[in-house]
Amino acid sequence: MSNINNINRRKFLEIFGGCTCGLIVGSCSNAPITDRKQLKLLPESTINRQASDLYERVKSKTKLSNDKKQLSEIQEIGSRIEDAVSAYFDSVNEPDPTYNFRWEYILVDNDKIKNAWCMPGGKIAVYTGILKITKNRNGLAAVMGHEIAHAVAKHSVERASRALVLNVGTAALDIFTGGAISNTQRTTGVDVAGMLRTFGIDNPFGRKQESEADYLGLIFSSLAGYDIRESVKIWERMKEENKGKEPPEWMSTHPSSDKRIALLTKWIPEIILKYPPLKAS
């Protein structure tokens, strides 16, 4: 009986491995500019549609700021970066990754949250709490450039595709081990698969995306005519704001402030020379 089970498991893994590898090989693409290999199993249109629905729910359930002047500045900065991204890819004869975006901006009235984000398809939110960190237009452009870079590089599509593979892979491993993962989780109350995913795979993957967004964000902000040197000052202010409360980098999906400052400082001179502001046509 044991031999039969081993044969069945082996056969299952051969079939699963062959199908998964074929799917992955056929669904690889490259991130814009950095040319990093990416896995994209899910249609971008599906992700964008879900993001748009979620964005509408956020708008209806979140307190939005009535500061029209600040929102207008956010929209103006966003518009300049939008145009710069499209113009750049046109100038190098490459497809515009944002051709199907429906850009939109909101300012969330929450001084406690120092954050901004850009959903797939160009749905952007800035929290009032981040404004005391950005300080000025160049700082705000640096933050928005970073968030827009996540959407331009299709990081959400990549993350969702990776999660799909991980979920299927975990199920296969559980079958192969005779339910050992499930049994351990039930006995100890610990989500072993979740721990493996978080500390073994997702966090390094997340840091890679964050660093890529830092790099691309500098490029897009520079192309739009903003002073990208302000990005270093932002992370110096963020570090001061956190006052040493950051978790160790290995426990975080984000690079540490010190590492970000070092990389930004290294990249800025090269980007200023290689990606100067685009002239308006």
C-alpha cells in the first residue's frame, strides 16, 4: 500500500510539476526599464477591474479631505508623472504600460496614517498624514512616483500570480507529505504554510518589488521635472519619525530606511543624467 501511495504521489508531482512549469514558462514577462523577469498568470484586466471596485468602496467608506487646494496639487503632480511615463515609453518605441489606466486621485483625511498607494489601473490615494513627511512638491512627487511605479511595473498582477502558484504548490506539498502540513497546523495551532510563505518567500519578494518601485519612481519623477534628491530627505524624515521602531529588515516586506537611503543616494546621480526631464511637445 505504501509503495502504491508513493507511486501515486510521484506521478501526481510529475504531472503537477510539468503543468506548473509549462504555465510559468508561458506566462513570464519583463518589468519595464529594469527588465526583471516577472510571473504573470492572471489577466491584468481582471486585476484592474477588481481594483476599481475596491477603490469605489474606499471612496464611499473613508473620510476624504475637503482640502481642494491640496487635492489639486496631488492631481497636478500625478498628471505630470502620467504624461512623463507615457511620453518616455513612446520615445523609446515601447508599449505604454499605462495605456489602459483610468487615473484617479483622492486625499484621505487621516493624519495618523503616513502612507499613499496606487492600485492597479492608476487608482491613487494619498493620506494627509504623509504630507508632514513629504513637506513640499518634490517630496510629494517622490512618494507618488514610487506608488505609481508599483502600478506601472504591474506588481499587483505579479503578486497575485505568485500567490496563486504558492497556494497550488502548498496543496501539492501537503498531498506529498500525507497531510503533514495540515496535521501540524491543526495540532499546534500554528499556520506552518503561512510562516513558510511569509518568512521564506513573500518578504524577500516584497522587498524586491519595493526597491524596484524606488528606482522606477525616481526615474518617473525625474522625467516629470521634479527634484529627485528630495527622496533621500523623505526617508531621513521617515526614519526620524519612526524613532528606531522599524522591525528588522528580515521581518519586513520593505527595505529598511537606512538601506533605502543608501540605494537612493547611489541611484540619483545616474538617473539625473540618464533620465532628465522630458520637454513638453
